[in-house]
Amino acid sequence: MGVGFPTSPSRFAPLRDARITRRWCVAALVMGWLPADVVRAARPEDAGGAIEQLSLEGLSTAGAVEWGPQDEPPVAIFTDYRCPYSRAMVAQLTELGVHVIEYPISLLGSRELANAVICAPDRVKAMRDVYTRVPIPAGKCDTSGLDRNEAFAASHGLTEVPVLVRTDGAVARGYLGNDQMVDWLNAAQP
């Protein structure tokens, strides 16, 4: 039996009312409680506030999906396979041709999906299938890398997704629009 994505409506769109938290909005979109037309484009201040620094030292790729041009410095992204913001950010990073290391964490009950992706023979294809809601077969393998992702996220206060981390340690929390994403990527310090 495959692992599928819920069929509730949850296309990406940021918040209309700043009083509604991003986490609530994501959960509401995923659960189908909030119609997508109630939301609007995110502002930079909605996407995480102050810039942080985060070292990914010690975090392995055993629980990760890596794609993009390998000759470029990678950008790490913490995602949840049920999060429409994560889906949108992954699509943007793919379109921009960025070398990405994706660390799935289960904040919205997506551990079965993450297990299936990590155990798939082709992780990149499985990840893309999950984001496009194509059911993928449940696999059986060592998923301790996902446990380490979640422990790392919890120990560093990563309580929302997506979270981007550049090689210089700069962090961007939440969804970034295309222009914001390009500016953030270009601001990397050598």
C-alpha cells in the first residue's frame, strides 16, 4: 500500500490577516479549514524576523534529499511534506537551479511520507511525487536520519517550516517570495 497525500485543498498562499499566525494558517490550509482565497502574499517581516545563524555541523544527509547542481554550494531547507509553504519553496529552489539539501521534519504529521521518501530508491523523484500528491510506495529502511533531523530541529528551535540555511549559516524562516529568495541567496558571505 502506498503513502498518499490528503486530498483537502491546500494550495500555497500567504496570510491576509497578520493576526492569524503562519503556523495556524498552514495547518488550516492543510486541513481544509481555510479557503486559499483568504490569504495574500507574505511580507518579509512575516517570514521570520531577525536573521539568525545556524551551524549544520553534525547533521548528516542520511535523512535528507539532495538535488540541484552539485558544483554549487548547497542551501539546506527544513521542510514538512504536508506544508504548502515547503512545497512552494522547494518548487522555487528547483526553478532557480539551486543545489539543495532538504531535511524533512514532521511537524504536520508527515512522518510516513518522509519515511517513504527516504526509503525510496530515487529520493528526488519520491520527494517530487509527494509534493505533487502522487502516492509513493511505503518503504522499509533505516530512518534514523529522520530522527536526527527532528532532534536537531527541536534542539535549535525550528518549530515551523520552511527554514532555509545558507552555507554561511544565515537562516531565513518561513516562505520567501522569488525576489526575496534571490536577494537572500545572493547575500551569502564567502
